[in-house]
Amino acid sequence: MLSNSLVRSAFGASRSRVGGLSCRVRVSASLTAPTQNQWQGFNCRHSLESKRWISVYGYTQAKALVYSRYGEPKDVLQLHKHSISAPHGTQVNLRLLAAPLNPADVNQIQGVYPSKPPFETSLGTQAPCAVAGNEGAFEVIATGSHVTSLSKGDWVVMKQTGRGTWRTHAQMDESQLIRIENKEGLTPLQISTVSVNPVTAYRMIKDFCDWDWMRAGEEWLVQNGANSGVGRATIQLAREWGIKTLNVVRERKTPEETEKLKQELRDLGATAVVTEAELLSGEFKNLVHDLTRKGREPIRLALNCVGGKSATALAKTLAPGSRLVTYGAMSKQPVALPSGLLIFKDLAFHGFWVSKWGDKNPQLKENTINDVLQLTRTGKFKDIPVEELKWRWDTECAELVGGVQETLSGFRSGKGLLRYEAEE
Ligand SMILES: NC(=O)c1ccc[n+]([C@@H]2O[C@H](COP(=O)([O-])OP(=O)(O)OC[C@H]3O[C@@H](n4cnc5c(N)ncnc54)[C@H](OP(=O)(O)O)[C@@H]3O)[C@@H](O)[C@H]2O)c1
């Protein structure tokens, strides 16, 4: 048995009442030297490390990536160790399976995203903090005595964004969670990335255009950022619903790499793929004319996550009475629109934010998730490419934070994905 002082120091900044427990299932502690890796410059404290354990009283150790001020992830994210009590009443204890690193997550840490989770001290941090991350897949590891909708072993996602998903373990009320019905045939990657990007694509296609279903295969949508998570979801959902897609991507370093990317998207179901340069060229109008059979197949919806000239060029392709929906601003350029498009073509311009939509339509959000997962099960909705970052109990803070910092670096081979490898 370790002395109380050693046990206490193994908990770091966690609640001291846990450190005082004298009965342990498994405890080990060792000093971990800082590694000389590429992330060493980041603002992470190296502290006395310990193995994870669960006490006989049901307390479990957890780690979370937290921030107590806004800034670049490398400057403000900390790995905080704390303890979680056994769940009471309708509480549920969760273990992380996987969580993506989305652009909005980084914007939130930078303080430039409209939704800002409250800074709190409930995890025992000295300064009030928020847990980073907005979506992820978790496994239920324990339930309170009044939980009715969930059981140990179930997989869940959060009902709302902003709850903090970059954490090894969490305690939530069952009302905050959506149970994945029939997780058979699904992977943590698929479930952890279903509730933001595919839902955004699904709702924008369904809710902003009154498609003429009698003309399946004769109507189009156009989108930029087509290689993004939302873009890939849009391509596949549109294909399933008989809508043709004209997709814009950024050029790669070589023509071969660009062609490879275009082919990848065509394999997903994209009807046509062009680069940003092709979109802005003088030839583009003729290409659209040919693709749409001289306008007989109207482009009725534009989805914009880039802004600037790219958004303007999308708008110009639209048939009269169509809509452009802006849902992102990757180029950080404003959307500028020629007045003629508003006056003479009667185009309408909208914005969409899935967080706000989901809060207003919780049941519809759950139904949308289930629809996408059903397509996934049947092989009609493919996984997004990811760069997996394994999170083991003893993974260095700097390694995790380095992965987060790369999220907005651009031209990546895949979206960053935290994959927790539990030892218990
Ligand atoms: N409003 C909403 O409810 C909502 C929901 C989900 C996502 N979003 C937004 O949608 C956008 C995409 O998110 P995601 O998670 O799908 O992205 P993602 O999978 O992480 O991919 C990011 C995409 O952005 C592109 N990109 C990066 N910088 C760019 C630039 N300067 N110009 C043009 N394209 C650029 C990248 O192009 P390459 O492939 O060429 O690298 C990549 O395709 C983000 O702005 C995000 O905040 C909004």
C-alpha cells in the first residue's frame, strides 16, 4: 500500500477527498521524465504521472484537455487530471472512444467562436476552465440507480455541442445523451463524427431547397470546401437523394495529386469536381453551361464554407430563385455579392449553424443521426479520412496539444481524431 502522501501526489490537482481514500483496487505511481519531442515548446506542465485506477468506492481517475483563457491551443490547453465519483440518480459515467478535432473546436479555444462554454471549477482546477471539444463517441461504464434509458456498454453521443468531449472520462446526466441504437457494424470513428458535419450537410440539403423529386438526377447543388467533412457528407447524401453535385476543392501541389483528390470525390459520388482556380477562370461559365445541359438542369442550391471570391463565383452559377447557404468561413474573407444577383435573379442568402438548429430540434437531430448511421451500416456513407492521435493514459499533454494545434494548418491528409485506448 502506498503512503497517503504518495497517493495524493499521484492525483495531482484532483479533489483532495479522493486522495484520502485508503482502500485501492490498483495503484502505481512513477516519475515520468519530460520527453524531448517536437511538442516540448508547448505550454504543458510535466507532472508526477500515475496509472489510472478505480477505487472500490467507485471513484475513477480521468484526464481532460481544458482551457481557462482564450488563445492558441498550444498556449492555453492543459491536461488536467481529476476524479469522478460513482454515478448517482440519473447520472452516467462515460469513457471516451473517439473525438474529432474540428475547425470550430479550435476557434472556440481561440475565443473567436460565437458559443463559449462557461468556465467552471467543477473539475477541481485552480482557475475556472472549460473542457475542449464539441463532439465525440463515449461508452457507458456505470449508471446511477435512476437511469432508465442507458446501460453499461451502450455507446452514446452528446445531445448538444459545447459539453466538452476531449476527455478520457465524463459524468453526464442521461438526459444530455443520445444512445446509439444498434451499434453493431459501426465504429467509434463513425459515431464520433456523425453529429456535426453529416447533420449539417443533411439539414442544409433538405431544409433550404424545395427539390423537385420528380426530377431526380436533373437538379444540382454546387459547393466549395468539397473535401471537408461537411463536403464529403454532402456529396454522398446528394448522391443518395438523386441530386447532382458540382464540387470545388483547393489545388494540390502537383496536377497528379489534384487529380487523385478529384477522383476520390468522384468515387464518393461527386458528379463533377473542379479546383478553386478553375472556378474563378473565364472558362467556368462554359463548363457549367455544358454540365447543366444549357441550364435545363438547374443548380438550385449553393453551400459555402470558404467565403470571398469563391462564394461569389458559386452564387453566379445558381438558377433564378435559388439559395446560397453559408456555414463556414475558411478563407476568413467576407461574402461579397453582386447586386444584380439579388435584383434580377431573386437569389436568397442564408446562414446555417447546426448547434443552434440542434438545440431547437433535438428529436429531429436524433432522427438525422440515425438516418446517417443507417446509411453508414449499409456501406453507403464512407468514413472520412483521419489522422488518428492515440490517447493512452500516459500520453504526454504536449503530444495531444500538438495534434490540436495542427487542426487549422491546412492541406492535411485527414481530420485529426483523438482515439482513447483505455487500459481498464
Ligand atoms: N455552421 C455549422 O453548423 C457548421 C458545422 C460543421 C462545420 N462547419 C464549418 O464548415 C467548415 C468545414 O468544417 P469541417 O469540419 O467539415 O472541415 P474539415 O473536415 O476539418 O476540413 C477543412 C476543410 O477546409 C478547407 N480549407 C481550409 N482552409 C481553406 C481556405 N483558406 N480556403 C478554402 N478551403 C480551405 C480544407 O481544404 P483542403 O481539403 O484543400 O485542405 C478542408 O477541406 C469549417 O469552416 C467549419 O467551421 C460549420
